[in-house]
Amino acid sequence: MTVLSVNVNKIAWLRNAREGGTPDVLWAAATIIEAGAAGITVHPRPDQRHIRPADVHDLAAFLRAHPAIEFNIEGNPFSGPRDNGYPGFDALIEAAKPAQATLVPDADNQLTSDHGWDLSGDNDRLAAAIARYQALGARVSLFMDPDFDQIERARGLGADRIELYTGPFADAAADFGVTAEETRAHYDRYLAAARHATQLGLGVNAGHDLDLENLVLFRRITEVAEVSIGHALISDALKMGLASAVRAYLDVIAGA
């Protein structure tokens, strides 16, 4: 069955707006875990606009008391140290030792993740990063578009999983409706990609703009081991409360 990992970036983003301690990221993580989620995801960007290195360290320490809950750290493996105190992605993985490292090809100034890796060139540095994080105990997932050739290249680099970038599917569902032919065409593409990855021996995660409406369809892709959801879930939490929002997503995933 697909499990839910909740991205808490937006909790930190709201806290940072006032540079205080409210809302508390650790409180959010505890609430999410109590509500039944299987994991906590963070994407600490070099500009520190939301999750910061201190949050990564605090969450890692907190989650050691919850060994059944997976810690997933997303980011660009080529992001090195910055003058603002960001220590580099390598240093965060080495210190936190997450269960999963999801590698994303983001630029520093990118608003949000909006494409998967293009693995058609020289990938020696990426292969080395994958091996380095695996040696630290992390399962490594590559953020990918639903492209068969690219997925095969991810397998060749030694990745354990891929995370399918679901933005185009979510956009179609928002523009045309979940039951529309256009949305179904995107769904079929993701279904085929997930099955292809599974046949290659890769695990499959998915995420980006999944919400309570489009997840009703996407959850039918049983090859997906994990969905990572942040923005939509935290937005829903403003209306229904954080714990209730987590449970609502779990209900949809379970087909309730």
C-alpha cells in the first residue's frame, strides 16, 4: 500500500515570516506522526527560505525516537556551502543520516521543483553522490519525469527509487477535472512509467501538487510506494486542522 510522507517546508516558511519559533516544526512533525503518516519530508534550500539546517538536525534527533517513521531529505546534491550558513547538501545528509535522500535538479533561485533529472549527459558526479549517500545508510531516490529512457538511466546510475514529478498530472486535473480524458492521458503515462520502473527493479515514489481531489485517481497506481505531499496538505490544514488533514489524505490513499 502507498504510504504518506508529509513535507513540512511550509510550516517553516510561515515561522520564518516572523523569525520566531511559531509554528514549531517539531510540533508539526509530532502531530503528523500521531495522525498516522509514515514519514516526514524536508527540502532545505540554499537560500534557507523555509527549512533550515537547524531544522534538519532537530528533526533527525527527534525522529530517532520514532524509528518506524522515515526521514526524507530532498535537495540538489551539487548544492555546496553558502555564506548564509547553508552547509551544503552533502553535509546535511552526513549529519542527519536520513532513511531516504531524494535528489532533485533544482537551481538555487527556483521557486519550486518543476522537472526531473536529464540523465542524457555525463552523470559521474551524480553517480558518486548516489553511492556516497547509500554508504551513509540512505535509500536514494531520483526526481524524474515519466520518461522510460530517463528512468532506465536512473537505474543504471544505481538509484534505489525514483520519485515521479507529478506536476503535469496535477495541472491537467486542475484545468480539466479529474475525470477528463486529458487527465486520464497523463494518468496513463504515469501508470506506464511506474510499471516500467518497477520492472527494472526500482522503487517508485511520487509527488508535486498532489491533493485530495487528484489523489483519488492517482492512488490507483499501486506501484507507487510513497507519496510526498506538502503544499496542498498544509493548505488544507488551515481549514480542517493539521491532524485532520493528514487523516483525510490517508483516507484517500486507502480508498476510503
